[in-house]
Amino acid sequence: MSLISSAGLITRTMTPPPLAAVPAHFQTFLAFDYGQKRTGVAVGNRLTKTATPQATLVAEGDKRFALVQQRIQEWGPDALVVGVPFHPDGAAHENTLRARKFARQLNGRFGLSVFEVDERYSTTEAHSQGAQDADAASACIILEQFLRSLP
């Protein structure tokens, strides 16, 4: 879908594709709220459809992936979930592309399935809930949204 902005520019709205069928044997998930310097983390499972925030990763580049690897070894998830941000109207922006790149890198480095979730307003919701670590709380919100979408 194309929209014409107030500046007369044509923009495309990009929403994540519908969730691909998540195999029933995928039970444990590790979720990420990607940020350039801080990445929130949460772990959850399909049975309870709940998630628990974990300590936020404060690292960039390869250091970030080393910390992700530690979390994967610790929790042994069946798949990963990445929150992908969009403008309120559904349009993509720079962070949309960054989060999607991060998702592709996770898949390539760790060989796990990665599912993308529209994470609009997750950080706002985390702040409104009084979260001490808004990044981890946002990852938790993203993961619970994903888990509720599963049959």
C-alpha cells in the first residue's frame, strides 16, 4: 500500500507478514526488543503463554551476539522472536530495517527459526506499567503478544 505524506512524498507502509505456521513442537521462545545499544530479552513458553523479562543486553555488534549466544545456551529455546517497530500508521522507518536485519542475523548465526512481531507501543506500555528495565519489559510484552497469537 502506498500513501502520500503531508510533504507530498510517496511512502510505503510495511507491516510484518502474517506469522508463518509455528510448529506445535516449538514450546520455548526467547524474545528480543532490539535497540542499537540496548536489547531487551524475555523468555517464555507456549503452554502458559507467559513470558519473563531477563537482564537487558548492553552491547553492540559481535559483543551483542556473544551475549545472545549465552542466553540461547542458558534457555535452549526452540525459536526466537524479534519485535519490529513501525510508525503508528504502519510505515517502516530506520529501526524497522535494523530490527529485521537483527532477526536475519540471529537466524544466520544460530540456525533457529526467527519470528517477527509488530512491536508498536510496547515500550510505551512497559513505561506505563512502571517497568524498572523498560527494554526487558518490552521484550516480555512482545513475547506474550506472540504467544497469545499461537493456537
